[in-house]
Amino acid sequence: MVESVNPPHRLLMGPGPINADPRVLRVMGAPLLGQFDPVFREYMKQASALYRGVFQTRNRWTLLVDGTARAAIEAALVSLIEPGDRVLVPVFGRFGHLKVEIAKRCGAEVRALETGWGTVFAPETLEKAIREFKPKLVAVSHGDTSTTMAQPLSELGHFCRDNDAILYVDATATLGGMDLRTDAWQLDVVSAGLQKCLGGPPGSAPLTLNERAEKIIQRRKHTEEGLREMGQRDGDGPVIRSNYFDLAMIMDYWSDKALNHHTEATTMLYAAHECARIVLEEGLEKAFARHARASKALVAGLSAMGLKLYGDQAHKMPNVTGVYIPQGIDGEAVRRTLLEQHNIEIGTSFGPLRGRIWRIGTMGYNARADAVEQTLRALETVLSQQKLKVPRGAAVDAALSVYR
Ligand SMILES: Cc1ncc(COP(=O)(O)O)c(C=O)c1O
């Protein structure tokens, strides 16, 4: 027989997953309940209310999609897009391409608007593209962990309303770590994952949608045979092409009707519930400030080591930092040594950035002074071992001066 899993205690300082808050892991050991147990239904209601707070919304439909963040992206897109619909995707990194790919699978006519990696779009560029292409849906990332950039969104909702488009925002990498005002910015559908700024494990994807989105989804509602009751009528729109990610069915399941759909991932609901409690208990403003400070400290430390930061710093996410791998240094060897000798994970990169930058996260539970300090100290040691001239002690001093 193989042994039980007994993983090493790593400090996860990549772009996610990060270490879950121990409070979240504790609730995950709570006893399972059936999904129609009144106690469990009460936890579902509480989770909806808690995530209204986190998403800064009054949306009735604020729920959890079971699966990683991508599950909620797919649920939103497959439930909103009908074959032939026009979809505009501003692409500023890998996760823009992901939305292009999912929208195409949904049968959309997709226009990908691209900007160089490490940059974001000017609001006027997005407005012009929406006016010209007239999409039914605009699907955009708030923060793209692949490039570490965050797209300003405060005006986009208004451009979409003016042009009769629905706006979907993938806030996987930013929810809980960066200001995101669902209602005030007129974002129609927003989704996230737990494993980044919310300080939980991957496997549950919070999502919120407003009445504009609900109207489209309800028109496509089809109740499964076997659950249909006498006299019940389906919507007159085309059926949603996924059963698991059918938001009309998931909404029925979360509603007081509690219509059966999937078996709830009970333990993940407990985790999501606790993640939201932690963020709201701290207060959104304080959580955003904690992320910004950790990022500032990390940036100060990396700069003091003489390393060069990646991308447009004015639009960098406050929770992931891209830093160039210095000339002559084997980036993967550094990551391996950090992991094996220091138990610290930092991120590699994809596509055009592969082998060029490391990505270091300071998010959720790990947006803390001691985590930043430990990472900088270990990186300095490993780079010195690789014969890079780094001023010893300068990085930690610079980072700690941000906290002082
Ligand atoms: C912006 C963004 N969207 C989507 C995802 C995919 O999330 P998951 O791997 O949880 O499905 C990520 C993960 O890094 C992300 O950063």
C-alpha cells in the first residue's frame, strides 16, 4: 500500500494557488451534510449574502459554481452566448485567449482585440471597438496573472450599456485583493476563484449576475426531463449547450425551489463561505491595502536586489509581480532550488514570456510581511549561489522599510 499523502509545507508565492488560510482548512474538516438539509440550505443562503458583500453588489443571483475559476467562466459564457452571437474579447494575456477559445466553442463570432503583453487597453480603444463591432457580449479579465496586468474597468460597463452589450468580467485573480465594484461599475456578470486573493483552495467559483444577464439566461431555461412538473414551460430561446454549467438550472438549484441539479461540493461550500467571512471581517478596504502594501514591499525588495520589473507598472496588479530573469541565470534552476532548499514556490510564465520572467504572488493569506521577507531572503541566497552579484541584505531592508 502507498503511504497517505503527507506533502511538504511549502510557501506558495506563485500566481496562485497560494496557501489557504488555516481557518478555511479547518472548516473543510466539518461534517458533510446533504444539499437539501435545512442547515446546509442556510449555509448556501449565507454564502450568497457574503459574496454580495465581496462582489460589492445587490444582485440576487450570487452563487457558487462547483469547479475551479474556469468553471464559472465557462458557465457564464455558455449560458449567455447563443451560436452566432458577436463576442468581443480584449486580450492582454493568456486568460483573454482562454475566453476567446471558450466563446468560439459556444459558437460565437469572436473578435479578439489584442494589445502587447505587459500593457492594457486605453478606455477609448475599448469604446471604439464596442461601437464598431456591436457585440452582444464583451468578455474581459480584470487582472491577467499571465502578464500581471490589471485592466481598468470603471468606464467599460457604461460603454457596454450605451451599446446594448452585456459585460462579463473574469475577476479570478483580483476579487478580494483589488477594488472591483460590480454594481457601481455596471458589470453584468462577474466570476472568480478561491485560490488567489480569497485565500482558499481551488475548487469553488463565486459568480454574480444581474437582471440584464438573468433575462438572457431565463429565456434559454429548459428543465430536465425527470424534474419537470405538470404545466411547466421552457423558455423560447435555444437550450444552453452544457448541462453542468447551465446557469438557469444552477439558479433554480440555488433558489428557494431547490430544484435538483448536481450534488453540491459541500466541503468547498464551507471553504468559500469561510473565505468570504475572512475578507469581510477584515474589511474590503483593508484587504486591498494589505495587498497593495505587500506588493510594494516585494517590488522594493526586488528593485534593491537590482532586478528589473516586467510590464507597465502603472497597471500592475497589486497581488502578482513579474520580474525579469537576469541575464545568464537559469530561471528554472532558481525556481527548483527555491522549492527544494527553501520550500518556496514562485511562478514560471507562459507563451511569449516563457523563460523571460518569474511571477511572484503576494495574495490572500500570503500578502504578509513575513512571507515577502522570507521569499526575498531566499531569492537573494539562491541568486548569490548562482554567482549573481546582489547587495546582501538590501532587499529585505527595502521591503521592511515599506512596512515601517
Ligand atoms: C484571470 C484568470 N482567469 C482564469 C484562471 C483559471 O483559473 P482556474 O485554473 O482556477 O480554472 C486564472 C488562473 O490563474 C486566472 O488568473
